[in-house]
Amino acid sequence: MDRRQYLRTGFSLACCSVIAGCLDEVDAATGSDDGADVEVTDRTGERALARAVGRLNDAALALEVDDLEEDEGTFDPAEPRELLAAARAYLETAAAELEDDRQPDVDELRAYASVLEALVDVAETVTDDAHEDDVDDVTDAIADGRLEEASETVDDLAGTFDRTEKRFDTTESDLESLDADRLDALSIVDLAEIEAGASTLGDVLASMVALVTALESTVEGYECLERGEERTDAEEYERATESFLEAREAFAASTATLEDGRADAPTGLEPHFETGLCQNDHLETAADHFVAATEATTDRDPHTARRRREDAEAALESVDYC
């Protein structure tokens, strides 16, 4: 599989206008013409708040992943995480130094930081190169008949993306709950830009979840085919027929998942949906032929059973050409 396109997302905030927040430094008191002292306001809290805003804006811009159409580059979560950690530190200072009436500003910036942190985690998951090996391992294991290994690997993948999907859903809700007016007054970048990027990231995640879910069903279908073969060899033809029917249902479920997920899939993932649909078409055909073969055997029609079994094997071989 083309791993670069499979795990590539188009989350980009490059069009955001960064307003880091200008800091008005007051370093010392000045005197009037008559020598009177002027009281100096301690601006430690205000400076910390402004610097936190600057780091948060920079983190939003750093949360950028290559477009789905591109073939090079990956997402590096290190920079946005460092910026977010710095922002958190400045917010701690601001919380300690500012008056109570400014605490809502600090709290809102903390909530915003949590949203960005979650988006960084989601982006890291969908661009994690380790998944390339996982997907390839599943494919190789199926081809070699190591279905138990394939099942374990795909279960791990499914668990990862299930957790990521749940976190994204929560984060999307948190993003919608942010006080846009308050953040705008604090010079945070336009939340509409963040929402647009999160939406794109969510589309990619949903497509990947669909691909992994479909792969789960495909592995299940292969397991059913294997059980059907074992039962055929044991001359348990009725039970074999049941297994082959279950296989067909699993491949059909995989097809349905791919068709649903394909609707909003980014262009870069489209070939993988096409390949999966092509494979499932041949696999469903193979399962149908196996069912017909075992039924013919039960009806004592060896000629038809042999011919349909050969048709099933040919359909399985066609999978490799998708």
C-alpha cells in the first residue's frame, strides 16, 4: 500500500494571521518635573498572559501536516508540544499574578490549549509511520495464511483508532464550546481557522477508521473461509456452508464500510478504498462459489462441486490483481 498517501492529512493553519501580542514593557519608574514619584504597576501577570497567547498562536501554526496530494513530508508534533508547554507555564504565572477578574481569561486560554494539545495527538496518530508496518503486516499475514497474527494486528490498529476517534469527538465538542469573543479579545487566532483545520483532520481520521474497520471485517471473512475449508475437509458440508455464508457476510460488511467511508474520503485515500472494494468483490464471489460447491457436494453432484470450487479458487487469485 502507498503508506505516504494512506497516512497523510491536510490539516493546515498556514493562512492564520499570527497576533503574538505586543508587550508593553515598563522597566523603571519615572519622575515628574517637580521630583514627585510615579507609581509603577506590576505587569508580570499581563506579560505572562501575552506571552502565553503568542505561544498558543505559534502552536496553532505549527499544527500543520502535508496535504493529502503531496508525496513528501510528515507531521512532527515536537514543535507544537514545546510551544504548548511554554504557554502552559506562562499561564501558571499569569494565574498567580493577575487579579481575580482576569482568571476567566486564563481559564479560557487553558481550555484552548487543551484543544490544541488534543489535535496534535490526533494528527500524530493519523500520520504515525508505524501504522504502515501494521497494515503491511496484516496483508502479508493474510497472504501467508497467518490469520491469527493478522487478527491480532488489526485488533491493535482498530483499538488505536477507536481511542483516537473518541478523543477527537470530545475535542471537537470542546472546540465548539470555546468562548470565541473572549479569545478574540485576547488576540488568539481566528477560531474559524482552527475549526476548518479540525474538520479536515476529522475527515481524514474518519476515512482511516473506515479503512481499518473494513480490514477487520476482511480478516474475519478470511477466518470464516478457513473454517469452511477445514469443515469441508472433514466432510461436514452443512457446517462448511454456514462458514462460507458467514465469510460472505463479513466481506459484504467490509464493502459497506468502505462505501460509506469513501463518500468523504480525501483524494489521497481514494485508491485504497478502490482497492478494498475490488478485493471484496472477488472475495464475495469466492464465498458464493464455495457455498455452491458444498451444496453441490451435499446434493451428490461432484462435477458441479469441483467446477464451483475451481471458480472459487480463481476468484481468490483475482484478489491479488486489485
